Amino acid sequence: MNYLLDKLPHAVLIDGKAVPIHTDFRVCLRVVQALEDERLMEHEKLTVLLTLLYPEPPKNTALAIECQQDTPGSCLQPEQGFKLYLYGV
């Protein structure tokens, strides 16, 4: 899988439902920028992650955050072969 050339996923599975996500590189850069901002508190960083990556943040925010971290369990739709990882949260 080539992260630069292949299409990124458009949704993750949360509570058994496909939830759309924004995977445009500019959105991802804004999230990384927020995660590295020392002026933001941890809960503010998570709020930025949720509001930028999810067009409509899911009710299960704990799983929504877990889907963006390097943690066990697959949040991808079955036909997708990789996971969007964001480090620093």
C-alpha cells in the first residue's frame, strides 16, 4: 500500500456502522499541527481531531479517537487494507 499514491479510506467502522472521515492531506496536516501545539490542552487536541476528521462526530467519541491511533482492533471497512494513523494523542 502506497500512502502517497493510493486512495485513503473514506470511512471507519464505529459501533458496526461506517462513519465518514475527511482524509484530505490538508485536514491531516491541520490535525497534526494541533496535536503538536503545546498551547492546547489534551482535551482541546482531541476536540480538534474529532471536529476536523469527522464531518459529523460520532456519539462514541472514545472509539472514534481510538480509530485514529495505533491501537488494536480494526476500524476500517472490510474492503480497505490500511488504517489512518495519527500519532501524538
